[in-house]
Amino acid sequence: MSRQPTNTLFHDKTLTTAIRAFTFPAGLSERQGKVLQWIDTLKSGTLDQVKETSLHGSFLADIFQAILGYRSVIQGSGQAWD
């Protein structure tokens, strides 16, 4: 017996509209390559031999900036904050 959820988080029409308008970001294969480098480094055991604090800069730059697209205040985003 199939049971439908009584309280959905998003309305079906809203989800359908969002999915139809979705496009993958530019440079997706490059971003995936960065993730795969971190995965390979983790699997090889290299990360076990390095102090966590020495990886902070690389991790932040790769994951948050290169992959997720975050920009620092210095780099700017071209958008004004209100």
C-alpha cells in the first residue's frame, strides 16, 4: 500500500518549475576533478600523514572557492550587499 506524505516540504509545482529551470554550472568537469583529487589523496592515506591545520588553506580554496564558487570580500562578487 502506497502512502503519500501529508506534509511535503515543497509544493510539486514549485519543484517542477525549479527543475525545469536548472542548469549545471560552468566548469563542472573541472570542479569534479578537484573533488576527485581530494578523494584520491584521502584514499592513498596521504591525508593521514599531514596535520589538519596545514590543509586548511588548500581545502578552503579548493572546496569553497573553486568548487562551490564562494568569493572572499577581497575577491568580490560584483554584487552589492544590502
